[in-house]
Amino acid sequence: QVQLVESGGGLVQPGGSLRLSCAASRSIFRINDAAWYRQAPGKERELVATITSGGSPAYPDSMKGRFTISRDNAKNTVYLQMNSLKPEDTAVYYCNAQVVDSRGGHLRLWGQGTLVTVSS
């Protein structure tokens, strides 16, 4: 099955850190460009970070400083390191990526999301 699987979410206290992972299924040959989005309750989905196939990260101004996107091409996995978390970071975090499957097809996929809750 061609899919992205996020993990690493959970409950964390304000000021804490989490690292999210977005792993490609075995039927995905390669992840090209990728991004993390988040959607808080009652709000629209917003961009958190992007990373090119070459590993160059980019962040909206509102996300700079506390979030770091990275990738491990050998593991076909994209990460989001989140530090100094605040209650307003509470959201479902989604991975989005352009991938090449095992048959050479190019797809744009969303993961199922992982919930991050920042609360004391």
C-alpha cells in the first residue's frame, strides 16, 4: 500500500519537545519534496515547514525558530523536531509529500495525521 505514516505525537507539557516522524511505506521508492502541516480544532490547516528532495528546509515566518524539518533518505523518512512547545501548538500534524512509488509513478500523498497536545 502506498502511504505515509506519521508517528511521535502525544501529550507534552508547555516548554517540552517532540519529534514527529513521517515514514514511507515499502511501496514508495523515494520521497521527493515534503512538508508538515497542522490543523488545530476549529481552524484551517496551516503550513509548518517544507523540505526539498535535496534537504533544503523552509518555514513560514510564524513557524521559524522552534520547528526544524529534516529527512533521512536512507530511511525514506521526514522528521519534524518541535521545541519550546506552547498550548497553541496543539493540533493534528500531517505529513504531505510528493513520492515516487515502486512502479515509477509520481503521487502526492497525505499521511493520516498525528495528534500533538500541549498541556499541563
